[in-house]
Amino acid sequence: MPELPEVEILRKGLEPLLRGQTVARATLHRRDVAVGPDDPPGGFSRQRTPIAPTRLNATQLLLGAKIHGISRKGKVLAIVAVDGRTLGIHLGMSGQLLWDPGRAVIPTNHVHASWRFTDGSKLHFRDPRRFGGLWLADSPESLPIWKSLGPDALKLHPMQLSGLLTPVRRPIKAALIDQSLLAGVGNIYADEALHRAGVHPRTPACDIPQAGVVELGRSIVAILREAIEAGGSTVRDYRNAMGQSGDFQRAHHVYGRGGQPCTTCGTRLEQDTIGQRTSVWCPTCQPAEAFNKLSTTTRNRKDRKAGRSLSPKGSL
Ligand SMILES: [Zn+2]
């Protein structure tokens, strides 16, 4: 799934190509990938709703609009027209935005929407698995998907992260990938940032000491910047707007490496499901003290209630 770095690379690549262009034709091939202003916020694609969606007109799809620029929050892009009309784009698991200067050979299957510009160039939204989508609005501020996101992870200040995590008792891994808390970090960069900061992914977010939160905040921003520099991570099918793959997957220390030796200390990396996602960590570089402390306290409380003696060891 494209995360913040991959989406930012798309934004940077597409903005100079689209800025100042006027949309000459807008075509939607599948109504259920688009969410109009009167649709349910989640749209129709995965909702199995019996309500027949109303027809969207090409004006809502930016026909005739002059493009002002492309904004990004977390993993969501917004193509914004000079008159304020906005097209929000989420790539989901397998979405791609493909740029065609006029003669490019691009895959035509799973292309759900296309825009042609007055200079003959085209932009295609392709999404084989259809977890992504398009959101149409009168302004970026009124995009429903935009409003549901937490602060952008690339602009994160470590002290801000402390404020976000203080009320959260869930494991830090689950908190980091919750887009309503912090927008842009997914499975890859959460695992990598936790490894760099030396934080065990099961640690309850509110239990990480202040110094650890600051280190984690710095690690998140640093890793996102490094990944953008390296062209993003191509794990399955991520491509930038020109169809090129990224290079940052070579720099992954833990993601996708469960059972292999830690690149820092050589310990065998552990793997388990946390927050419904596969997580990989190094038991040496990411010690479980904070997690153990809490789990021991919780267990002791339960044991006291049950009249049992205290367990000598924390568990993972
Ligand atoms: Zn290690």
C-alpha cells in the first residue's frame, strides 16, 4: 500500500505537469469508485448499499477546471482547481495515478477514471483492487476524507506526538497506523520508525517515556524524508506517475524481514499480528520493558483478584 512517501513523490511529480492545465475531458468508467457530495462518506464501492448512486456530472469531475495545484494530507491527494473545485484521491492498496504525455503505453485494464488536458496529455486513475477512491468537493476543506485525518506525519513535531499519544492505551504500532490519529504512516514506516527509536511495537502508546516519544517522533519524520529521497518503497505494485518503481525497500531494516537477522545486532527478528497488521521487530533493539511493566501490573491485579501468586516474568 502506498504510504506518505510514495504519495508525496506522486504529488511532487504530478504537480508541475498539472499546474496551469485545463481539463478538456473527464471520464468516469466506474461510478462506485467516486464519492460525490451527496453520497455516503464511504461511497458505494465497499458498502454494498442497495441505494442506486446518482449520476455525477463531468463538471464535478473537474471538467473545464484550471488546475491550481496538488495538496496532500497523509496518504490522500487533492487536485485543487483555481475555482476551488477539488478532487480527493486515495490510492488504497493498489491504486496508481498514471501520467500519459499523449503517446505513452499504459495498462488500460482497471482504469476507472481519466482526465484529458488541453495540451493532449492525460491522467489515469487505475486501481485493480478498488480499495482506493475519488472524492469530489467544492473545496479542499469540505473533502470528507480530508476531515477525518489526523495531522500530517511529515510535519510532525515530537512534542505534538506526545500530546497525541498521551490518551492512547492501544499498542503503539496500532496507534501509529491509525490515520485519524496521525496521517500518512502505514505498516512499513511504522515498523521501521519503531525499530529506529528502539520501541517495542506492543508498548501501550501512553506508557512510552517522554524521551522515547521524542525519539520516535524524530525517527518517523527522518524515515519518511529518507524514503521520499529514495523514491519511496516498491513492495508490490507501487509506481510513481511515470511508472517508475522506488528504491527505499532496500533500506528496510525490519519490514517484511521476520525471522531474518536484525541489521543492527544480528538477533533474529520476531513477527506477529498487532492492530490486525503483521509487525516485525528486534527483541534486542526494541526491548519490551515498558510493555512488560504494564502487562505485569495488569496481571498482578488480576492475580490478586484470583488469589494467585505473582508471576515472576512478563510475557510477550
Ligand atoms: Zn537488533
